[in-house]
Amino acid sequence: MAQDNKVVSLKSQGLVSRVSLPGPLIRLRDVSGQELRNVLSNFFDSADDVLFNLSEKASSTEDQSAYFNAMRELRLQRKNMTVSILQWVSRSFNELGRFDPVPGMSSLEQVDQDSLSLMEHADLEQSVAIDNLMAKLRNHHAKSAHDLAARIRYLVPSLELEDRQVPLSPEVICSGLSEASGDLDIDIRAKLVVFKLFDKLLVNKLDGLYQAANELLIKEGVLPQLKRPATASSSPAAAKAPVRSPVPPKAPSTGSGGGGQVSSGQAGSQATFSELAALLHQEGLTGGEAGGGGESIQLETAGLMEFLGRIQKPSGGWDGDDIPSLSALLAPIFKPESGPVYAVKQVDNDVINLVSMLFDFILEDRQLPAEMKALIGRLQIPVLKVALSDQSFFNRGGHPARKLLNELALAGMGWSPKGEGQRDPLKDKIESVVNRLLDDFTDNIELFGELLSDFSHFMDLDNRRRALVEQRLRDAEEGRAKQERAKTMVDELLAELLEGREVPPVVHEFLQQPWRKYLQWAVLREGEGSSRWEAAVELSRRLVWSVDPNPVDENTRSDLLRAIPSIVDGLRKGLQTISWDPFATDNAIRDLELAHVDVFQTLVTTREAEPEPEMQAPAETPAPAPTEAPEPSAMAAEPAVSQEPQPSTETAPEPPSARPEVAAVAAAEDVWLDRADSLGVGSWVELLSNGNRVRCKLAAFIKATGKYIFVNRNGAKVAEYLREDLARALSSGDISMLDDGLIFDRALESIIDNLRSNRRD
């Protein structure tokens, strides 16, 4: 039964700001909306065919009427139903925690018995159908729906969400269908047919929706290792906890100065950190600030955090070429020019070493511009404080601090300096995030989550704006490519038709001016394989033949008399199709008629002059025969020419000697061509333009022309390359590809690989 939600009380519902949603949920909302739109489009297409087939096979007029009514209403309400369902699902995101798709699904203890009333039979039938559909969806997609719910709860730990309140849950989708079906002007019999279609056509098609939703959140680092569904009695809080793969505890290293200070509880909760620490110990990278010998004072973690808070905000700015390392920033604590010297526990020292190595990788990474490195480099102390207070930072992909670093680096990768006096919203936004952390961060890791949500929303808006600009550019480039292709086809056609022909100037001008426009319009509008294009080509051939009939025989005149009216009529209709100037059309047709009159006069003159050559031909034919007889002597000289293959036998050994070099060059070219082919739309590159390095991304590949179109971060076109030109630019270094992977994950992988390779050496 459709709910009466036409009027919504703002006081009761409240206004939920979209900014309050975490970034991954904003992206999930947008992506799933498009995915669901595609699913619904396929459903309506299939439903129309199914209902038509059912109506043909109906055994009674009532059934046939129900099928036809359902088919008619679905056609009329298709757009409205799609919008209604998408808005309903969007509400489940935007009003997360407040939106209840099925408010009546309460336990019996919560039901007010005085409020119970009998339902109409039609409403009861619809309610039962929707309930059955919910149950079927819930059972059919139990695993994927559970995983999605767990990941969404993990992103909003402050909300207590029932299963039915989770966005994209079966209850949300089915209640949206019920809401959208409420406007169908059909009886319950036809409406039940629609619900059966939902059951038949929609259940299996939602597999892709749930799979895409889970994959998107996994890529965002949200519970990537979630494998085992929780029991039905598990609490929401249990679903929020990250699931980590079990790692056997490491035995304490005998060579570490303070490894014994790591408690057994810590070892179980930070398995990945333990592995990294073990690798550090085996490499002997445990010195630095650990230990307590000499006159150094042992610092507990809380004391270290207090010292870090004092040096968190640097006194001045840094430029891209002079970014101090973490050890240099910590020098006032561990290597002061005067005063006491401090040392830390081994576990804290391991954290310092790992964070230092992470930022060494980030600050040396060529993917980031120097200005962005300087901004992100200012976060070394805040990130160190995060790692000290929450060591799951190293092995939890969805950690807000890690995700914020990744987002800042990913946004900064495509950044280029603005001209003097120009606004730079991206750099200003990144600076505001960095300054907020330097000013306000103590040990409240929630601040990273808040800034991540705000920055993700900023980037979403920016990405949408740039996507619109890039789409306009793609449309313009594709349109230009089609026009170029159409022009080339028409040029080739006219060149072929006019080759070797004596066409009157007025006809030549007609072909090159108005008729060319019509030919281009035909190929652009209908395509080169269309019947309209084929008819236009044939009409062009007949036009050229009508003014230069070659060869001429006794039937040519009668053929022309029959063909010219249809040719003229076809030309006139073609020019009318493209709205050519009617006065110019009349003049062109008049000139064409005069050209045809000249053709007929020429035919008459030719026929009158034909008898004399025919009478002389028998006498002349024997005469050339003796003169042509000596020509075999020229043929007799051909054996001398036949000796020319001998030089080819002498040069035959040359290709084998040249073949390895040619093969090597060809192989090298193939490598760079493959590299060019592997460049996907959206990939970032750095190219050399007018002596400067410019960062841009591949916005489009135009198949019609084989062009790669590159744009800057604002969506403005920077360069275009053909496939071979792009391969040459890649091989010469004029273009270099940038790695747009998550920078924190790349840094961690690099550290692990280096430590393990050093251990093997």
C-alpha cells in the first residue's frame, strides 16, 4: 500500500545536510542512483515485451484487459515511476537514521492495538505482494545485502540503523516500488501483474547493483576484508567493528632494545604493525629515539604527545624544495641544543620510524607537485600523533587519517599553479584542511573524519563541475570528428564521380556547393551505411551521368528522357530537406535544365556526324595493320628487360641482414603503442608544452579520428594526439604517465618491499 507522503512536515523530519554524509556514502549514493536507473530502464523495456506476449496468450478477455492496462500505464508512467523510485532511494541516504521505508514494521509489543483497523481488500493484496517481494529480495541477496549494511554502519558508527533503514536495502527498494506504483491508474488485478513483473524481472537484476555498491566501498577502504556474515542476533555495534584477518603473533625479537614493552593485547590488535616492527628490528632500524641510556629522560606516550602538540604548528611556511623531514622536526625533543634529552619506548620509536619512512616516500614521490608536497608535509606531526594513539592506522584501510591523506594527494596530483591574481579554490581548500588540523588536532581522531567528509563533498562538487565541462568537450570533439569524417567521405565521393568526366561548370558548382551540404547532412544524420546515404550517392552518380553520358549508344537519348525528371525531382527534394534557399534552388535547377538541353543537342550533332566515320572505318582498318606489325620487334627486345630480375637476386641477401634491426625497431614501437593503448580515460599524465611541464588527464578517446584529447584540471583542452604521435611522445619522454593509486597504500607497499628485499640481501 502506497504511503501518503505527498506532504512532509519539515519540523518532524528535520533537514539533514548532505555534507553530514561521509564521502564514501555520497559517492555510493550517486553511483548507485545511476546503476539503479539503468536497472529500471532495462526493467521497463523487458516489461513491455513480456506484457504484450502475455496479452496474446491470455485465456480470457479479463486477463487480456489486465495485461493491456498494465502495459499502457507502465508506458505512460515510466518516467514518473523512475524518478519516484530514485528520489525514494536518495531519501534513504540523505535522511540516514531518520528515514524509515516501512514504518509499520514494528514488533508486536510496540503496536498500539487501539490504532488497528481493517484494510481494504485491494490494499491487503498489494501489501502482501510487496511483503513477499521484500522477503524474496532479502533471501536472494542475503550475503551482499548484509555486507553492504555492515560497511554502511561502519561509516556511521553514531547511528543505530535497523536493517530496513540501510540505504539500498530490499525494504527501501520495494517500498519505493510500492510508492511509485501508487500513481498507476489501474485496478488491483492489473497492479498485481505489475508486482509479479517486478518479482520476475527485477530480483536477479539487482545482483549487479549490490555487487557494484560493495565493490565501491571496498575501493574506498571500508572493511575490505569483510568475509563472514554476522549472526542474526549480533548487535549493530558488532557490525561496525573492522574485521581483520588473523595473523599469528610474532615472537619477541632478542635484538630489540625495548620490544618487550609491547603488551600481548597490543600484538593481537595491531598485527600488521607487529609485522612492520619485526621487519624494522631485523634490519636494525630501531635506534634513533629509543632507549634510555646516558642522561636521557624516558618519555611515556602521553608525554611524547604533549611535546608533539607544542611543535605541531611550524612557525613559518615551507616551499616545495625545502621540506624538513620528520627527524628534523623532532630534533627539538630528542636532539636539543640545550636542556634535557628525551628518549621514547621501543614501540613508540617503531611508530616514529614507520611514519618517517611513509612521509619520506610521499615527499619524494614525483606524482605530487612541489607545492602540494609542502602542504601535505606539514601534516607529519598530526599523522604521527594519530599513529601513536591508534596503531590500527597502519592496517585499517578505512582509517579517516589515511583516507584524508589519500584524498589530499589524489586531488593535488592534477593541480597546476594558477596565474598571478587568479583564484585557486583547490589549493585554498587543502590549505584550510591542513591549517585546521595544525590548529585544532590534539588526540581527537574524529576531526580527521569531519575534515574528510567536508573535503570529499568539496571534491564531489568540483568533480561534477569538471565532468560537465569535460562532457561538453567530448561532445564537441566527437561532433567535430563526425563532421571531419563526413567531409572526407563526401570529398572522396565527388573526386571519384568527377574523375575523367567533362562536367559543365554549373553542374560542377552545384555539386561542390549545395549538393555537398546535402551529402554531408545525409551521412551525419543517418550514417554511411544508411539507405538515405546510399540513395544520395546513387543520385549523385546519375546526375553526373546525365550531363556526361558515357558511353553513348542508340538508347542513351531515351534513357536520359526517362531519367532526368526523377533526377531533378530528387535533387529538389534533397535541397528542400536541408532548407536550402528556394530561390537558389530554382536557379540551380534551371541551370541544370539548360545543361541537359546542351547534352541533347550534342547527342543529335554526334548522331548526324556518325555515318561518315562508319563508311571510312572498313578502308582504314587494314592500313594500320602493317604499321603495327613491326611492334613485335619491340616485344622481341623484352628478353633484355627480362634480365632485370638478376639484380634482385643480388640484393636478396640484404633483407636478412637488416631484418633483426627492423624487428627490434618494430618491437620497440609496439611496446610504446601498447603503452598508448593502455592509457585509459581519466588517466593523469605530465606532458611537455612550450618548455613547461603541464599536468593533464585523458578526457576522451575519439574513435572516429583516433585522437586522444587531454585536458587540465579545469576541463580546458591542453593537447590532442593521434595514436602514433602519442606513442612517440611517450617514448621520447615528452609525456610521462602518473600513478593515481592511493598514495598511503603505495608508500606502505614500498616500505614493506624494501624491508623484505633488504632482508633477503
